[in-house]
Amino acid sequence: MEGMEYFYELFEALPRGGPGDNKSTRKAFNAIPKLPEQPLILDIGCGPGVQTIELAKLSKGTIIALDNHQAFLNKLVKKAKEKKLLDHIVIKNRSMLDMDFEENAFDIIWSEGALYFMGFQNGLKRCHQLLKKDGYLAVTEIVYLVNNPPAPLIQYFEREYPDIKTVKDKIDLIQNERFHLISNFTLPESSWLDSFYLPMEEELIRLNKKYQGNEIALGIFEEMKNEINLYKKYSDSYGYEFFLMQSISR
Ligand code: SAM
């Protein structure tokens, strides 16, 4: 995509790469019924790693934090050093489309707002291979929260993410891919606004000034502003769902 550097400049300035919050990460983690003392966790599309840090605190295990954008991984390393948690985190700059781990390796796979880069269903299949027998998968995924979303929203997602479905349809997919759903809940609106869209709005003001006259950059920033406005208008109709599931043995 033309102008990716502006997109990255915006995202590198944000606390997170997508909607989420530590309370929701903790809620999903605490719903896991049984874990080894030091679980091995894979965090797919970890971004700047807010949830990675939280997982390191919660689990006392080892987390492989995988992303294909080094600047995000650098932010994670800095934070983990400050919090003295780097011993629990292994950084891996690699595409999730090209993971080279052994099969049946992980106690938990975590992916907040990122599994869709593999395609949600394909991501479930890949995680099933990588998880140990009876391992856990926690993902957040964008969903319709209503059965009849407004037409402008349908048009938007047909363009941007045709794989969006209702919560029930995602659960059907999860069960078809040999996972048992343990729990699911919708992220609160605050997890879209507080650590994602509100800081993004502030950053957009700065970047719009910085790149005055640069049509490519301004076009990208306008798209992001439209995305924020869409959420503010239709937040009752779509959101992010946290799904915690357990792999059913082959
Ligand atoms: N989990 C983080 C969070 O909730 O703040 C980041 C979520 S952000 C929406 C998606 C992340 O996936 C970005 O950090 C991006 O760099 C990463 N990503 C996108 N495509 C990827 C790929 N093919 N392989 C690995 N990471 C990828």
C-alpha cells in the first residue's frame, strides 16, 4: 500500500495497535481453568505489547512475542526492561504467515486484534496445530453485535473486512475448528477509545499539520479519522469480542 510509512508513523505513536485494555486481558486469562506453573505462551501480532506485559505479570511463564514490525517490538523491549519483565519475553520478528515452531508446542496462544491477518478460520487451524493437546487460545476479533447492521456499516465492512460475522457465527466457526468455547465477552467501548481512538485523534492533529500539502499522507490520516467517526456512530452495532477456547484433542 502506498504511504505505509505514514500509517506506521501514526501507529508507532499509539499505546496499542488496536482496541483492548488490561482489565479485559486479565478477565480472559483468569477464565483459563488450569495451567502449568510456567506456561509457554505465543502472542501472535503482539504489536507494542501492552497485553504481552500483562501476560508476563499474570502467567510467570515465557511469552514468545511475535510481530513483523520491528519498531513495535522495540517499544515492547523498552517497556519490558523498565518493568523488569524481559526475562519472561522472547522477541520474534517474523510473519505469522511463516511461523516455524514445532507443532503441539504451546500451552496458550494469545492474539489480540491480529489473528485476522491470517484469516480468522485459517488462524484457528494454524493455532490448533501449534497448541499442545488441550491448550488454550485467546483471541479478540471484530464482530457484528446485531443481526441486522445498518447498511452503511455493511458497505464499509464489505470493503474493509468481509470476514466480519456475528458473535454466533464466529462461535460456530470456532466449534467447527475443534475448539471448545470456554467464555466470550464484548470489549467495552472504553477499550476502543481510551488507549486507541482518543490518542489517535490527538496524533492525527499533529500529523495533519506536519504533512500539510502531502496528499498521500493526508489521505491516509483522513481514512483513519473516518474509521474513528464510524465507530462513534455505530458502536452499538459492531465491536471486538474476546473468545477464550480450548483445543479439543485430535
Ligand atoms: N496485539 C496488539 C494490540 O492489541 O495492541 C497489536 C494489534 S494490531 C491491530 C495488529 C498487529 O499485527 C500489528 O502489530 C502488526 O504489526 C501485526 N501484524 C500484521 N501482519 C502481521 C504478520 N503477517 N505477521 C506478524 N504480525 C503481523
